[in-house]
Amino acid sequence: MAATSSEAVQQDDRLGKLPDDILVSILERLDDLRFAVRSSILSKRWRHLPGMISDIDLDVWSFVKHDHDEDRRNTGLPQAVESVLAHQSRHSIDRLAVHFFLTDDSARILRAVDDAVSSGRRQVTSVALSILGEKPDVLCDAGDMLRHAARLLPSLAAYPSAFAGLADLHLESVRLGESDVPRLLGACGKLERLALQNCDSGLRTVLRLEHPRLRELDAVFCGCEAVELRSLPRLERVTCTQWMPSKNLPPLLFGQVPGLEAVTFTNAAMGGDRALGFGELVGDAAATLRELVLNFLNGRVWIQPQEPVPLMQNLMHASFHNIREQCDLTWTMLILKSAPHLKTLGVTVSNHSCGDTDPEDAEIIRRLFSQEDIIQWQPSYFKHCDLSMLVIHGFQVQEKFMKYIKRLMKVAINLEEMCLLRDECKNCEFYQSQGYPQTDKERDSTRRQINDGRFAPIKVTF
């Protein structure tokens, strides 16, 4: 044990002899800045180094155990934030990011950030705050969300500099009154990225957003009936994930968003949820969109293929992710009628879900979606001149896929290439083993089937 301690001391001495710029580079590459905090306390040689770090990222998950998600405390984080930001230095902070729980001691963290921005001890260029709930979002009820709001809202006036310099805000499980939303966004004058997770103005309400500088918005699991993008003149990208089903409204209402280019909708719909047409889904944003992504999370397809379709004149890229294997694919061609200049079309077909699924649960899921997988839509005669690339994840050599490809090739008369990929999961070791052409012989046979009868063969890659 003594030998081990001696080796550690020697290693620390060797590190201590390195120039400051190299030591700072080492500290900035660490995932956990607790080492920098501890070193600045224990060693005179390291004491001034936190004042030279330009990219500061302090995450509460580095201070607590991940397997205790229900017991959320800012253990050690307030002291660490105060220690790191207390240094006076000529070196600016290019980015200051703090991730913390909205508990009673969160005021200490905001006070330290506010002081760092307003004091001038160091110039702070950009601030990012990730304000997490005291409980996981799925466990938060209305009382928890109101309690979070009661802790957050007074901080807007108490620590104005912390919010005035904010460029990136992630907010979790907060119920904001109708007047609280403009108050919050108004306090964050430099805000460019906003993520709202399990936030709303109350059930069955419309959450209205206005901000002159916001460029990116994520709305995740928000309990409101819809999110209205009332006036966001610089907004470029929106992601809407897991919304509450509404009988009357789509999940997003598009107001003044003249610069909006990319929208992603992700939702696992159930049997009783209302299907949405393309026109209702994209609304007044149809004219400016260049990228559209729909992710069905292996659930029911919540698109209603109906005509007439909105004209998406500028749409270049469209993707449909996690369509169940039982579902017909013909309806995806409707996007070609809507987007005459579409360049790439992506389709992902998969029934995979991570983890072990109980056989009884699997049968329930199968029955739940079996009747919903039949989508009646037959394309009328039309031609599409601009589509050049088709990508299919989860491809199988079976009649459904080959018919879909042949039908699409007749419509997309200038199609140049298609990429046929197996179904794989990035989160586990699953990969598709059945139905996908594995050998060179099988792949050559698939290419011949696809290009049979064509004068100019399409390039097919696997």
C-alpha cells in the first residue's frame, strides 16, 4: 500500500513539472472536472490552473451515482462550481456549462454563475445550463412541476446575469404559467438553443414561444396540447418528441418562423390516437423546410396519407424511421408528390426493441398494431424528376420490399443510387440476420432483380 502511495506521489510530481498550458490541456480533456477542483485545493502547483480552463463543464452526474436516479441531490456540485468560478484570471471562459438538479441548494449554483458573469473576474463568452428535475420526469406530478417553477422563477430576478448570458438552456419538469413563459425567455436575451422536457403551461393548454434569437428548439414529452412557435424569426431546427394526443391540434403550431429548415417528429402512437396529414403536420412551415424526419418508434404510423398534399418546394431530404415490419411502405411515396425537388429519401423498417420482451407482452403489442399497420393509399400516376438517392435500413429480400422499390423506380425516373442496409441497433448488439443478403452471390442476385428490364442500371450498395 505504501509503495502504491509513493508511486502516486511520484506521478503527481512528474505531472507538476509540466508547463501550465499542457496541464490545462490535460484538465480540459477530462470528462470529470472534479480532478481539477480537488487538485486546486490540495496542491499549490495546481491551484491556479482552474482559472486557465476555457471550456468548463460541471455535471451533477459526475458527483452522484447513476443507479440512484430517484434520489437526486446536488452532492458536492455547489462547492465545485463556486471553487472553479472563484478564480480571477486574464484567461476568458469560452463556454461555461453546468448541469444540476432543481433542488433547494440550486440557488447556490445560480448565484455562483451569476457572480462569475457579472463580476468581471473572467470574461464569460457563453453559458449553458441544464436544469433537471428533483425526480425523473416520468415520476413528476403537477405538484412537483409547480414546486420546480417556484424555485426557478424567483432566480430570474435574483440572478439576472446568469440568465442574461445564457445561450443554451435545458429545462426539465417545470410548469410555467402563461405569463411565466415570456418572462423566462425575456430574461434569456442571448438564448440560441432551448430544450423543454416535460414542461408545459398546464394540461390541454398551448405553450406559446417567442424569442428574437432562438435557433434550435427541442420539445420532449411536454404535456400541453400543442407548442406554438408564435414568433421565432431565427429558428432553424425543431425537434418534437412524444407529444400528448389532441383531438383538434397538431403537436406544433407554426407562426412566424421564416428561417425554419429542419423539423423532426418522434412519437409512439397508440391505437386511439388521431392520425395527422402532412398538411396539418407541417402547416405554414411547408414553404421553407429543407429536411423532414418522422420517427414512429416501432409504433402505429400516425400519418394519414391524404391528398391534396402541401407543396414543400424547398424540401431536399426526407426520412421515415422505425416503421414496423408489418406496415406497408407505399404511403411513404406521398412525400414525392409533396416535394418536387426532393433529393434523398430514407426509410427504416424495424421491429427491434432493446431488452428482453416478455412473450405475452410481445403478443399484446402484435395485436395492438396489427390492424393499424394496414394503410390504404394507392398513388395516382405521377413522375418525380429530382430524387437521386434511396436508403432503406432493415431491407429484406421479400416481396414487400421489392414491390416498393420497383414502384418507386417507376415514379423517380432519375433515381441514380440506392443503399440497402441491414437493421442494426447502436444501443445493443442486435443486428439483422434473416432476410438480408449476406453473400456476394445473394447481393448480385438482388441487384439483378432490381435492375431487371432497365436500360440504365441503378447503383445498388449494401
